[in-house]
Amino acid sequence: MTLAPETTDLKVQLQLADSWFTACDLNLLTPGRGVAVLLPDGGQVAVFRDRTDRLYAIDNRDPFGGAAVLSRGLTGTHQGRPFVASPLLKQRFDLETGECLDDETVRVTTYEVRTA
């Protein structure tokens, strides 16, 4: 999702089942960095805003190490695909699909994200 220029009062929302969940204020997201969001069920989502103002949301749990740390990973692009590299073992996860770019048999859950 690409954002409109005026974003001061916007909230970031995640699609959970059949409803939208307000995750945080958009102004809390620093481009190129992630934040961890606690879900109502106790799970965590990593929300990212890239330098072109696109928003992404993936499961925060690193499937290789088991820790909830993907929100602390480094973001970048590989062959045009936006990714976050886990701070644990450095595996890269596609922010659009959740696919691990280093092991195609592994993926994390992605979430639809919008501003409201």
C-alpha cells in the first residue's frame, strides 16, 4: 500500500479474520524500520514502512530461531523484492509474500495492511 502525502492523523490497520485491527499510529513508523504489534490473541506482527511509504505486515516470529524478532531486522530489496533480514541468523523474508528468500520451503504469515 502506498500512502497519501498527508499522513499525520492516520492509523495503521491489519486485516484479522473478518475485521480490521488498529495496530498503531502511522507517525510511529520510521521508514526502513519495523515495529512489533501485539495482537488480541497474544501473537505478534512486525509492521514495516519502507522509504517509498509502502506498508507491510508479517508474523514477527522468526521460524528458524523461534524468537519474536523480525520487527528488529534490517530491510532491503533483492531483485526488486522488499525483504526483512532476521537479526538472528540473517534469513531474508519477502515482505509481500512471506517467503524466505534463502529457503523456499519456509515462509511467514503476511497480513493485509491499510491506513484509516
